[in-house]
Amino acid sequence: MSCTICNLNEGEVIWSDVALRVVLIPHLDYRGYCRVELIDHKKEMTDLDESLRMRIMNCVFKVENALRIIFKPDKINLASLGNKTPHVHWHVIPRFKEDPHFPNSHWGEKLREGSHQIISSDEKKQLIELLKNSLNN
Ligand SMILES: [Zn+2]
């Protein structure tokens, strides 16, 4: 299949269970950028039963919470589009006033150069630990 999410083409899996996974995207301008991905190839949230929908959103909120603790962003962006990749996934993006696109969407018009801060190994370790503690029960 040519689906980039099924093929796990991008990022590093930092947490998963049988239905979901959290992927850390190695983005130079957006450190801590995560995607919550459904493992099954399904197009819409309403293709899933209610308990799975709730599990996905719970996971999105746990990721948001962990990112807020670690990075103290000015804003969290949550997005689910999937027009190019019609496979259920949620972007969870810590945003800062000095990031390249703020206050535009990170897919929008770039307004300045970013600071190119990739996630540190300590931050990554902390993120993995927070997700493990909040999601494994
Ligand atoms: Zn897929």
C-alpha cells in the first residue's frame, strides 16, 4: 500500500499499544512535534467505534499534556486533516511566538526564520516517560 502512515515513513515510534501509536516527528523548527496515529488504515474518525474514538482523543490529550509540561509552549495546535494521507492521525504541535509561522498554521505562510532547535535527548527521554506513565494503565 502507498499510505505513508501504514508504511511508517516518517518519525520514531515513542509509544504504542495494539491500536495506536505516538510518533515523534524529527522537525527542525518544531521540536516535540508528535503525531497520534491509528494503526489500522481507516479514513475517518466516524469509521471507528466510539470506544476507539475516545481512546484516540485520550491519547491526543495525554500527548498534549506531556508536551505542555516539557516545552511550555505558547499554544498547542491539534489538527486532523488527512487530505493527502487519508489514514486517521492527529498532529499535536507545540507552538511558540518565535516559531517560523506563528500565528499562522505551521503549514501556512512562513513569517520568520526558526531557531532550529531539535528535541534534546533529555527532552525525548522525559516525553517517553510521561507518555508511558499516563498511557500504560
Ligand atoms: Zn494507512
